[in-house]
Amino acid sequence: MADEESTLGGRARRYLRVGATVGGLAARLAGERYLGLGFDKLEHAQDLKVALGGLKGPLMKVAQILSTIPNALPAGYAEQLGELQSHAPAMGWPFVRRRMARELGPDWEAKFAFFSHEAAAAASLGQVHRATDHAGRALACKLQYSDMSSVVEADLKQLNLVFSIYRRYDNAIDPREIHKELSARLREELDYRREAKQMQLYGAMLAGEPNVHVSEVVGDLCGDRLLSMTWLDGMPMLDWIAAHPSAEDRNRVALNMFRAWYVPLYYYGVIHGDPHLGNYTVRDDGAINLMDFGCIRAFRPSFVRGVIDLYKAIRDDDPALAVHAYETWGFKDLTQDLIDILNLWARFVYAPLLEDRVRPIQEQRSDHGGRLIGNIRSELGRIGGVTPPPEFVLMDRAAIGLGSVFTHLKAEVNWHRLFHDLIDDFDERDLARRQAEAFAAVGLVPAY
């Protein structure tokens, strides 16, 4: 029997529900901008959080993304939508029972020694239940919501409307490539078979990192929309910070987070594109449990070389190398004005890496970065805007997301040395070989 959302009527209802949410936002913003009508932004932000959380799906995930980007949303919206990262409403037991039966058969409960009726966590595309297998292993079982393929396609169409509203207010960034990139990554996230392989890929890439842990896939308890893996005990990051005031402890966690994200990038050309607070926990010893491998991005080895080249260009004041790096990344129509503006962004992003000393990730006042990004956006608008290449989207998101984590930790470490530990022996051909071997070992092909 088909899920409710997979029917023509179900999909039509989805369009109406999503359209009402997005259309309501558009109407209120238009009323404020063009008609001088005021409204309670906090109240509307709360309404939007409830509506998007109830809708599940990509719009909720996009809201999570927007909530992590400085100045992308008013403060009230960012705060409310940020709560979707850890307080998404879960589906009830009738849904769970039906989904598990479809994935593992009508006798699915006999395959577990224990399976919790209550979700341990819920997010935009699925929810997680604790379980135990007959060998006594603690498991996490991730269930995808009903017919999310149709939901994704419906929501991606509505996302175009969101971006069109955005463009009316700010022409600094042309979001067309962003939409393409988000679309590709969201469609991949629906493929739990692929995610299982990506989890195995990360387990292999981080096998030499004793302070980063990745779950093991339990293949005989997986399905097309069910991913079962070993359970990893740990505390949410903010809870761990509250319980560990020691600067030494916090710096150790920052080091582990840095390596969890950037060892895969600089050794294998792969990045985890979803650094929000729900996708990792912290162990008592400061080690990191890395989770949720639906949103990863593989890069051409030359792109990774471009990331390092841009660092060297900013460090050595080498304009020609900077232009080469931007072209390698995929930026087009590079006028001198655009290059100058991109360099402002690059100096801000690379600043912690340029100085060989212990320092926080951000030394200026907390609002300095927001003002700088605002100025950059204004300058981009002045020259007609820029179209970021698709590879840029998750790279920038990872940098911003991790910067936020390091700020929460109040970490003060030598970022310069952490970075150079990863890049000093960089060889593009070695990365290409490691990437090809690692992907082939788990049955994947890098999708650039």
C-alpha cells in the first residue's frame, strides 16, 4: 500500500501546505517592504519554525542551513529556526511499525532483542530509534519519513520561490548554482544505501584518528529507507561544554573537530557538509562521535589544491595565484572589483590560519564578522552580484559551521599549525589515488 504522500492527492496536499508556509512568508515580507505594514517578526519566526518542523523535508533542512549563516536571516528567525536542529517533532509508533515492516518484513520485531517505541532524535528527513540486536549490541535505527522523494521534488520547486524572494531584497548572490547544489545533495540524502557506503567511507578515512569515532553499518538490518548502525554514546556539544569548563578540555575537543572535518578533505578530497549540532556528540575524554553521512561532497583534487593555493596567495600577497585559485574553484567573469571583494572574504576566512600562534578562531568583537560579511554583500550588490560555483556551497557552510563550534568552545589553539600538519605534504596525485581507492573500496564513485 502506498504511503499517503506518494498519492497524487497527497502530493497536491504537500504543495498546498508548503505553498501556504512559503507564501505566507512572502506576503508578510512584501507587506512590510512595499506597503509599510509592520508585523511581529518573533511571532512569525515561531510560526514558521512550527510550520517547517511539521512539514519535515528539505524546507526544514534549508531553514537549518540558513540559521547557521551570519546575517542571512534576522536574529529572531535564526534563533527560532536553529531550534529545528535538535527539537524536530517525531512521527509516532504507527508510522514506525509500518515503516519497519516494509523495510524488514512483517516479523521485523523478532530481529531485535529491543526496539524503542519512542524516537531518540528526529530531524528533517527521518528519525532515529534506539535498539539492541541479539548479540547485545546497542544500535541506532534511522527511519526515513513517508515518500520523501516526492516531498523533496515538491519542496525544491518551492525553494525556487524562496530564492526569488531573497533576490528581491539582495542581489549580491545569484542562488541558481546554490539551488542546483542543494538539490543534488538533498536527493542523495534520500538514498540510505548510499549513506551506508558513505559511513563506511568515513570509517576508513578516519581509521587513523583515535579521537574521532564513526558507527559501523549493520547491513542485515538495513533497507532502502532504514539505516541501522552501532550506537555511539556521547553528549550533545552544548551540554558537554556546560559540564566541562576547563580550557584544556575544550581545546582538545576543538582539535578533534578540526581533524574530523579536514583530514578527509585534505587527504581524500571529501567534506562532511552538515556541521550542525545534531550531527556529532562528545565523549567524556573529548573524542568526537561523527554522525549522519547523507550530505557529503567529493571534490576534484585540483579544487583542493585551489583551497591551499588561495591560502598561500593571501599569505604571500600573490594576486596572480589568488586569481588562479578562484578560477580553479569555478568562479567566472573575474573582474578586478570582484577579485578585490573575494579577497576580503578570503582574508577573513583564512585569518586564523595565517598566524603561527595560539589564538581564538575570531579575535575581533563577535559582531565584526557579521559587519564584514554585510559589507562584502553590499559590495557584491554594487557590482551586480556573483554566482558562487556549486563546490563553494558546502565548503563555505562547513567553515562557518565549524567556526561557530570553535566559538562556542572558546577554543584557543594554534590553527596555523593544525592546518600545516595537513597540507605541508600535500600532493594532488596522491590525493587522487587515495580518493579513488577509498571510494572503490566501498563501491562508490566520486560525483563532482
